[in-house]
Amino acid sequence: MAPLEGLRYAGTVVACSNRTTGKMSSFWIYIRRRAKVVSRRARELRMIWRGLVSTDHPVMAHIVPIRRCNLTCAYCNEYDSTSKPVLVGTMLRRIDRLAALGTTVITISGGEPLLYPDLDFLIRRIRHHGIIAGVITNGYLLTPERIHRLNRAGLDHMQISIDNVTPDDVSMKSLKVLDRKLQMLAEHAEFHVNINSVVGGGVRNPEDALAIGRRAVELGFTSTVGIIHDATGQLRPLSGKEREVFLAMRKLEKSSYAQINYFQDDVAQGRPHIWQCRAGARYLYVCEDGLVHYCSQQRGYPAKPLEQYSLEDIRREFLTRKPCAAYCTVSCVHQVSYMDFWRAPQTIRPCSRTQPAAPANEPIVQIQSIGR
């Protein structure tokens, strides 16, 4: 055999070997993903069962280990550019405390959580307690190596919010910039990925949300849509075009997991939605200072340290009316509250650690928000 022919033959063998190895690798990735889906679904069903049986524990908590973010989106009120990360020991104690309260889902938020140097330790600690672990990120810092670390840590869910197809002066979270990151996730991630897009509030191109949603489904992810307030922090009915996009997105959401977003039908029309918000009880937002708040958009209520938060607080807030509820767009609070819609009417007027009880008709200040 001539040297050149030998090279060609060897190259063919190597190419065939690489294809075979690639197929085997893909096969085992598929097996691991399916196994994790089965395990995750079992734990989600257990979460629902526990929630239906007892109201004396939080279903979901958001924790903030870092307020700093690598982006400066114009509409966002949940970041800064200077604060230091919370000490990892402090965060682990907060996770332990949430576990002691019986929390079944902990989602790590920010700021940008991928900036937190010890994120993997937090995820492992959450999973150590048998709690479902989630992360909300802008996705910019994802690499294949980072995704594999999240796999090994035991991450269950990741949500990435994408606001437009191309970046503008309002948001850099664009499909054009992040599409390569989404392809990495499709190839390497063993956790569930949801892509959230937005309509309303003067978003420049409402059709972008649909393009983002379709790309998410094409890559095998789930897709959701949030409704954002306008620049003054007020909720306005969606325009005709925005409503068309919203309805088209809702059809895409049918393939998504646990989508209990019925409230958005009222929000899209600018109508108040009548429901019983269980924030402070079934849902806790724990800021970087370790204080429990109703949610990211109602910081300051009740503003009690997590280490002092007790069953008495959970029971009180379960029965406390939230005057901001009628026009609320925070999806996660709606979703965890929905399992209790049929029981325990709320009869307690709202109050906070720093403010006396308010009359039932006095509104809590609504901060400009994006539905999550």
C-alpha cells in the first residue's frame, strides 16, 4: 500500500471511529437525560402531593447569593454593579434553614448567579436535602465546561430570559447573542431548560417573543412568555399585535411543564385577576441580606430574617391578603399559590416589620416588574 493510500485508509478508520464514539456518547447522554427526567418528575409529583396534604411549609423559595450582574438591562430593578457575593457559609446556612422549614423547591436568582464563585456548592447543598434545584440566569457566561459542572452538581431546572432577537438599548439579552449558548445547552445539559420571553410594556418588536419561543421549542426546550409593565411601572392592556403574539406564545406553552399561567389571560386584557396570593408562606424571596420578602417586586414585606422565620410566620402570611395581587405578573408566585386556591380565605390585613397593619384597601407599591 502506498504511503498516501495508507494515510487515506487511516483517516477513514479514525473518522469512522469518531462517528462511532460520537454515537455512543450521544446514546449515553440520552440515557442520563431520560433517567434524570424520571427522577425529576417523581420529585415534582412528591412536591405537589406534599403541598396538597399540608400548608405549613414553603413550596418554593428564591435565594439571592449575589446582586451584581454582568448586564444592565434598562427595565430591571434586581441588580447592581458593585456588591460582593454573600459568603458561601452564610448561603449554605440559609439553604439549611429553608430545608428545615420544609421547602421543596429552591431557585437561585440574582443579579446573575453564574457570577457567584461557589454556585456549584449551593446546588449540591440543595440537592443534598432532596430539594429541587433551579437557577435563573441570563446565559451569557455559559460554556460547555460550565454546563457539565452544573450537571455534576445536580441542577434540575434552568430558566433563561431572552427579551429580543437583536440587542438594543433596553436589553442585551437577545437571541442573536445567546443562540450559540442555547445550542450548547441542547448538546450538553442534563437538566430541564426553559426560555422565557416577554411582551407588553412598549417592547419594540412584539414578534420577537414568538421567534424566541419557536427557537426554544426547535432546540427541545420549553418556552414561556411574561408580560412586562410599562416604563412608568403601570400595567397596560396589550395592544392588538401584542395580544396576537401572546396568544400564539400560549399555544407553544402547551408543551411546557406545569404551566399554570391562567392569570395572564386577565393581565393581557388589563383586568384585575382575583386570586389568593400565598407569598410569605408558600413562596419566599430571600434577598442577599437574608431577609424574607413577598417577592422580588415587593421587597420590604415582611422583611424578617430567614433564621427567625417560623411556622407562625408561614401560617400568618398564608392568611394575609396582598393588595398588590390583582395586577401581579410574577408567574412563580401564581403557580405555587394555585394549589391552595380552594382553601383558607385570606382574612388578615397586610403588615410588615417596619410598617403597621394597613387597611385592606391600601395598595402596596408596585415596582416595575417582568413576569417570571
